[in-house]
Amino acid sequence: MTLATPTDTELETVLAQWLPTQRWFSAKNGAIARVRIAVREPLLAADDLAADHLIVVVELDDGGATRYQVPLAYRAQVPEALAPWALPPGTLPVACYDALSDHDVVVRYLQALEQSQSIGALRFRRSGSAHTVPTGRSRVIGAEQSNTSVVVGESLILKLFRHIQPGINPDLELHMALDAAGCDSVAHLRGWIELEAGSESGTVAIAHQFVPNGVDGWDMAMTSVRDLVAEADLHASELGSDFAGESHRLGETVAHVHADLARVLGSEPREVAIDAMRSRLDDAVRTIPEIADQRRAAEAVFDLAAAAGPTAVQRIHGDLHLGQALRTPSRWVLIDFEGEPVKTIAQRRQPDSPLRDIAGMLRSFDYAGRHPLADAAAGSQSQREFRATEWTARNSDAFCDGYAEVADEDPRDQPALLQAYQLDKAIYEAVYEARHRPSWLPLPIRAITRLVTL
């Protein structure tokens, strides 16, 4: 006898309570008017375990609506190890929890990928002859903000895009292109899951190679910065943890990835979308007074960039920073090719200048170098500012040097465009920090002040 599962109505009531508590839920500041289950496909049905793959529509009081993926599993009682992923019990007839925390359900997804199955509106696609059911247990990665990734057997990652939109996700599209190019600076694709539901069809998950022994670029950079701050008498170049060599190699890696994307997906001269930068500036000015003070200077930066004329545009990473790079014992690997999560799929798939990725990495160096300033005592601000400037400049130059050696084109040779892209990124960061981490807001605000006075 199979386990009884809740009705749609019962689940919708409980989901309205549970969804706002999840870090990947993007409407935390909005009031939920209704949660509606749009798709419910059964994955497992046994006497002790059942699971469904749900697509839910969250309607807000302001009229907005967003679709989320919510795989759910059901047991008579949730095992203690899975309790952190449990939904509120409410009036449900069984215990219910996030299915991605359950190894048995994850294996079901991978088996469907291995066999290229169709389950209702879900289409499971395997990449080539790659084996997609590794041995070993699964574990959820806890650091992500907008997706949920599960590592299986330390050899494969299944990443579920929580907020789904129509169309192919750039993370899948660009992984396919880079695999076709033979690029070894990304994790190789193993498969993906599509939703086929008329005009709402799109990518809902991908599976790719797990990068073993990979160290996050942000963590490596912060170690170097902390050592520099602690060593009052040493320059950045004299540190045992000097990061400039890694920054140079990272620049080379980004240039190789850009070249592979251009070779497979093409490149063409085009005017940069400066109007979109101005629009983001207008939006930020309405909510952040400190940016309003810099508005005229920022507009002048964008005017200068607009006068630079056409530049080469192509498919790029779209949201590149130190946290999107892993250092393995042999190389750098870039991850998460989705683009900025606040943009639509259609916007993320638009070609753009490689300078956007370069600017994103330069802003990340600036964040890392100046991060200690956020909690520095007043008397030590001057010394830390000097060290932050030294570390940031050294690593930014090393990155651009590495990029130029591979690309045969130095990004610093287009100063007006590079400045505009960095300013646009700093404005994006300020809006993000104002909404999510107000204590960090001074970092991008100071960067905007510096960037408009270069």
C-alpha cells in the first residue's frame, strides 16, 4: 500500500507559510496573496516514501507572480537528519519536507537522467554517454542564494533553478557551448531537465561534473587580504599569501573562456547598451540618497562611454566575481553561468561586451581588498585604506595582465567603457546591499564615488 500524500489545497496552505523562510525565495518583502500548484508530477510512490516535483505560482498582493520549483517528499515521520528541511506540519496527513535533502529522491532524479525518461511535463536529457548515477551519498550545498545544488558521490552536482522562467537557461546553454569547444575551464555537463508546458517551457535543472578539491576564489582572496592587514610592515608583494599570481592566472582563464564562447556562439560589433545603465542608475537614485548625490557625475561617465562607439559583443558569463571561480590543484574553473538573477532569461541571453565580466571581477577585487574597512576602528582607517588600495590595484592589474596575454587585447585600452561597466556594477551592488546587507552598503557607495572621479 502506497503512502497517502496531501492534497493540492493542503500543500498550498502550508507552502504559503514555508516559502518565505527559504533563502532562495525572492519576494520576502511582499505579502503572499495565494500559492497555487501549477504542475505536480509524481516521482516516487512506495509504502514508506513518496515524492512529487512541484511547480508553484506565488501570487503577491501587489499583483506580481513568480514560479518556483519545489520538490517535496513525504514520510510517515521525518528522519531526524532531514528535520531542518521539514515543512510546518499544519493539517497534513503525513510529514513533508524538501525532497532534495533526501538521497533516495536525488537518486530517482539521476536515474531518470541516465535513462532519458519523461515524467509528465518533465523531460530528462543526458549529455552524450556520460554516466549520471555516481555511487556515494548526496549532500545539499548550503551557500547558494537563488538555487539549490546537491553534490552526489563527490563527482556530480545536480542544480535545481528555484525561480524558473520560460526559455533555455544560460547556465545550460553556455555549458553546452563550452563543452563543444573542448574548454577545460568549466565543469563538464552531464545532463539537464526541461519543463515542457507550452509557452512556459524552459530549463529547470542541470547536472554537471563536481570539481574536486576546488577552493573558492573569494576565500583565497580574503586570506591574502587578512594577512596583509595583519602584517603592518609588509607590502602585498612581500606576503607569502600574495594573490597576484593567482589573479594573473584567473585573468588568463577568463580570456580563454571568452575566446571559446566567441568561437562557438559568435561575436559582432555593436553599440553598448548604455541606456540600460542609465535606467539602472535612475532606479537606484529613487531608493538610495547617496547615489542621488553622484547622479550627474555618473551620467557623465555613461555619456563618455556612449561616445566610444561600437565594440565587440558576444555571450559572456554575465555575473562574474571571485565567488564564481574555483581554484583546483591544476587550474581555475569558472562556475554558475546563469547571469545576474534579477534579470530575465531573455536579458541574460543577450550578447554583451567581455568588459562586463572583467568589470565584475575588478569590482570583486575591490570588495575583497576593502572588506576589512567595514569594521575598522576610526584610528586605523587610514592605514587600512592604504593597504586596501594597494592590494586591489595589484590584483586588478595582475588580472588584466593575464587577460591581455591570452586575448592580445588589454581591457584597460578601453578606459571609458571599462569605467562605465564598473560603475554600473557598483550601482547594482549598492541596490543589492541596501535590500539584503545594509551594513555593507558603504562599500559600493565609496566605490561609486571613486569611479565617477577617475
